[in-house]
Amino acid sequence: MTKLPSSASAVGVILTILVIISRTPSTHALGSGATLAISYDSATVCGIVAFQPRQSIQCYRRGQIIPIDPNVSFSSISGGRNFFCGLRSGGYSFLCWFTTEFSTSTFDPQRVYFNDTVLLENLSVGDDQVCATVVRTGSVKCWRGNGAVRLPSASDAFVSISSGFGFSCGILRDSHQVRCWGRNTVLANRTQTEFGNMSMTSIVAGGSHVCGVNSTGFVVCKGNNDSGQLNIPSNRPWEFSTLALGANHSCGIRRANESVVCWGGEGEYSVNMTQGVSFTTIASGSNFTCGLTTSNFSIICWGPGWPGEANSSLMSDLPKILPGPCDNSSCGECGLYLLSQSMCSGFGNICRPCLTQISMPPPPPPPVSFPPGPTGSSPSSRSKGLRGGLLAFCIVGSVGACAGICTVIYCLWTGVCFGKKKVHNSVQPTITRDPSSNNGTTSNNSPPSRSSTIRRQGSRIMRRQRSGTSSKHADRAEEFSLGELAAATNNFSLENKLGAGSFGVVYRGKLTDGREVAIKRGETGTKTKKFQEKESAFDSELAFLSRLHHKHLVRLVGYCEENDERLLVYEYMKNGALYDHLHDKNNVEKSSSVLNSWKMRIKIALDAARGIEYLHNYAVPTIIHRDIKSSNILLDANWIARVSDFGLSLLGPESDRDYRPTKAAGTVGYIDPEYYGLNVLTAKSDVYGLGIVLLELLTGKRAIFRNGEDGGAPISVVDFAVPAIMAGDLVKILDSRVGPPELNEVEAVELMAYTALHCVNLEGKDRPTMADIVANLDRALAVCDVSHGSISSGTISIVSE
């Protein structure tokens, strides 16, 4: 008995370690990804296919099976109103597909995110917004959605998230409380308030309500109840393993027999429709629900919005679908699905849902005492039980201790614990033109000016000073001293000058750690109008680029702000500007530039279009560049094109129809005539600028040039090229340095030309969207790779608004 105090102490230490371990979220919690998704406007049902080397996606829509490209492995998918998205295995990229084009048998992919250093999980699609969390940090990133989306604080870490109609909610990692955000601030604030301080293990969002399982195992529903969607029919602890919510109904899988029960929706989702069927997982659209059966992993759908017969099975159409994501976890107490290894083709396991979806922190350890054992038990048997229990505690504690040691080593190695480097964090700015809001209430005060808002936001960001350096974290910008940058550029010598940007001169530099960079230095001087313009351009680029990360946007490395000096540091683009390759006087021979091939020019156009599409459709808030031109399209060492120079950029309007007057800015020859003449700015202004770049690529002519060998009258490339394209005489205006298109390139070049033709329409409503342009250029590039390709069977994707 003399050893009891030390044993109690040991147990207390071990339980303390267990508290730390239990706060690490389970990767198999509800909301961390699904293998079944619904795009409800088109009644499209998609799943990740089992028993194949690649966990690819296939979809079913109105009697038609639609294989999804690319044929690669995905870990999870999620669906919205008219599109669905898939997270690539590994979490470094996700793609989306629109499902409303009924005239085609394929869905064209659009890559929304790619970053092999900032990995994502918990992909969640609402009606028109996409959110995900960053691996390890738990911070939230969101894309798409109409209008500015209010995001949670950058310091919030989430263990899981789910999205509904215009809002998203998540469970905080530390407190397990619910936080909500989105453009529907009223609903988001109401839902968050109703959950209050309740500790939750899982949540799922519907049209205007949210349900989840709390820490004691009971289902809790909050939000609108106009159709009884909150009226849970029975509610015993841990009764439900999985939930799925639609616009006005809720469904859940009972853990005991894996049957489905639904409530709300005026009784149109009756359990009789699925009676006697067991399910592994379910997913809901707006007005129907689908489930994956336990018996053969086929899909059954039901509900008033399902166009097929009630309780119709897709077993004969779709292949077998995975019941859960394939990963490398051993699954522990959760257990494996039968045939797990076979379904994943040897690439991971599929874990069953755990009893408690998120490990909850245990209460403080009570005083250690040992009640009398059952009748007939001996002291030795009780001692054996204690030793066994302590052994289990010690094993788990050892794992926790090891994890803690690794954390300390990482902390010391990177220096993040000591704040060694001041950083500019890439949190999503809250800049908006809407009236300011406070806890969901609208203020009548006019919003602050754009300049002061950006500056205040930048100051707030820099005050947070999160740990890490940009060399190890691509989503943060370092702060450099003027001395460091002067040394990197040989004191800004002329031989290191690369050109000029929107607010200053650009120099090539080499940092002390060997990184090659491009450094843009604003002109120095007193606080004149010129200085104020430089200050505004500096603020714009810093605010925008510090939060934008895309393969086709130039990455911001860091910045310097000392006295009157304003400098920005970018990754170095080895192959310079597209403008120089097209218009440099020395580039007269066909062999003098890699760009003198039609396939390469189409690829450059597609790269640039994808960068602009990201700004228009996926950045939150959306961004209008305002200065798209060939000199702002840079080429890296691998000839990948990236859009640069955000000094004139503005936050986009809430929709293409929400025109707003602003002082016209841009470059002569590229500026949108509607914007220049009427002071009306929309995203279609960038489309016009890209149209000019496409014409430059086709003709090799500048935006404005002198027509004639002896220096004739100035003419725009639009006036030069458009009449020939409309007359079908495209060959007359093509750049002679490239030579005539080969057989498999003719249709591709024509498609790019007709896309350019629509881009430079005088009125913005007649121009295509960036999604249309990307689709056309992507198809044109594909045609170049086909010896006898033809696009005659397809239609040019031009949609005016």
C-alpha cells in the first residue's frame, strides 16, 4: 500500500497526456469527407468507385453514366446546387465539375486549388460555396459563392465543417463549440447562437438548419423548423451514426441496425421507402436523399425531387462505391469494413464510424481509490487487473510523450516557438463594400474608405504575427529590411533592373539564402499625389497577393516598409514577360523563342485564363485585376504563365450585373471601352484585356501598332484582326514567325481566335465568362495533342450575360 501514492501520481500524469492526445481530432469524424455526393439541381449522384487501382469518380444522371476526368484518385467528394467538387488523394488539390449541361455526356473539370505544401481536408460544398480546412492548422479556406463571404477568424481551428444554403458551420478544435459563417449572416449567426456553448462531436448543415451529435451522444438540431426538420422522432444516446440534411428534411442512419429514418419534409421522405435496407452512408440534396447499401455498396435514392422511381436502385448502373475514404490509418477501435483492403486495392483502409466521432477531453482524474472486488476475487487478481490497466495507460502515454517530443523538436528546429521572423499572414481580408455588420446587425454608418480598410486590415494581420517563415510556409509573406534588399540587388544597380510595374521599378535580386527574387521598389519622394498612388498600389498588392495562392498567379515572397520606402518581393520569373517574347525586336526568327509554336501559345493563353478565372470565381472576395496585358503575364522557368501586378486591382462586385462606377484605370489598348467610356467596371473588363492578349498571341502584333513598313497610322489589334476572323480569313493575320498551323492545330487556332473575337465585344454582357474561356482554351489545347482531332462535334462555350 505504500506504493499507492506514486501509482496515483503516475496515473495522473498519464491521464494528463491522454487529455492532450484526445484533443487531436479524429480523421474519421463526420464532416471530414464523403465518398457519395449529390448535385441536386440536375439530380446528379456521384460516388468514388471501389475495387479499382484508382479511386476515381463516376456519376449517374437521368439514366446516364458519366465517367469523370481526370481518372485519378480522390479521397472525398461533396455536391452543391449545380456542381460538385472532389479532393485529390493527398489533399494538395481539388477540382470541381458543373453538372447542368444536359447536352453533353461529360463534365469538364476545373481545378480550383493546387498547393503541394498547404494541404486540405474536410471538403464541404453548400449550394454555391466551397470550403475546406487546412491540414494540421484547422483554419478555413472558402471559394466561390455570390458576394463577399464572411469567414471565421484566422485563429480559429476546426476539426470538421459542413455547408448549407449560403452558410457553413464547423466544430472548433479546442472547445468543440459550433461556429458559423457565410454570406447568409442572419442564418449563420442564429444557428451559432442557438448551439451556444454546447459541446459537439459532429454537425451536418442543410438548407436552413443544422443537426449534429453532442458530446453525450444525443442528436441536436437548430435553425428553421417550418417543415418539422428539427423534430427528431427518437433520440437515445449514440442512436445515430450518420446524418444527412436537405432543404427541409433530415435523415439519419441508426447505429443498431443501419436502417435509415427521416423526419421533416411533410412526410415525403417516409422510412417505408427504405424499410428493411441497411446503409453505410447517406447524402442529401435539396429535396431527395441517396444512400449506399451495406449489402452490395450500391446506391438507392428517394424523395420528391428524385426523377427516378421511388426507392430506385442504381445498382445496375453505377459500379460499387466506397463506403468511406481510403487512408493509411489502422482504424484502431473503430474497426475496418469487410473487404476494406480489396476495395482500396491495397492503397489504405476504410474505417467504420467510431462510437464517439471526435475524442472528447476526459474530466480531471478523480482521487485514485480501489473499491472491494467482487465476491471471491483475490488481491492478486485485483493487482493483475491494475497492472493491466496501467500497462494500457503507459502504452498510450508513451505514444503521447513521443508526439510531444517530436513537437518540441520541430518547434526548436523551425524556431516558430520564439517568433524569430515577423510575418504577414494571408488571412482572408474582411474588406467589403456592404454596410459594416456587428454580430449580424447592419450598421447605418457608411463603410470606411478602401485605402483605410486595406491599411487597417494589413495592420491587424501583421499584429497577429503568426509563427513561421515564407520559405517554409507558402501562404505567408516575410518582412525584409531595406538593407537586405539593397544587398540582394547590388544596391538596386541598373544591371539588375528588369522593368517597371504599377508603382515602381523591378529589380532582379538574390537573397542571402540563395533564393532568386524580383523586387519591386516604389519611387521615393515626399507625400505627393505620386507617393499616395504608390502607397495605394503597395497596399493593394500586399493585401491581395498575401492571400492569393494559385499556380498561375505570381507568388508574393515578402515586403519591406521603412519610412518612405515601399518594396515588394516576388518569386523570380526566369523567362520574363510574354510581351517581350512577342514584341522584342530581336525575336524575328522562328527558332528564337519557345513560344513560336501554336501549341505553346495556346497553353500560355490557357495558363493566364486559369489565373484570372481564379480571381473572378474562387478568390474570396472575388477580385477584378483591371490591368490584364501581355507585360503582366510572366513566364517561369518551366514556361508556365502567371498573372502579375495587382497594383490596380479592386474587390469584385457581388455579381456581373452589379455594376458600379469607379475612376477608370488600366493601359491604353487593353482597357475595356465600356469601362473607359462609361466608368462601369465588371469582371468582363478583365475578359476584354485577355481578349487583346489572345489577339497578340495570334497575330504577334502589339495592342496598338503602326500598320505599314514605313510607320503608317496607328491601329489597334482589334481593328486589324477582328474583320479577318469574322470573314474566315484567319490565316492572313496569323503571326508568320510561328508558321501555318499543322493539320491538328488548325481547329485549335480557330477556336482560340473565335474566343478572342467574343472577348473583345464592345459590351460586357456579350463577352464570355472566364469559365467559358478556360473551357474553350482547354479544348483547343487538347485538340493540338490529337493527330486528327475535331471539335466540330462540340460547341464553342460562349455564354453572355
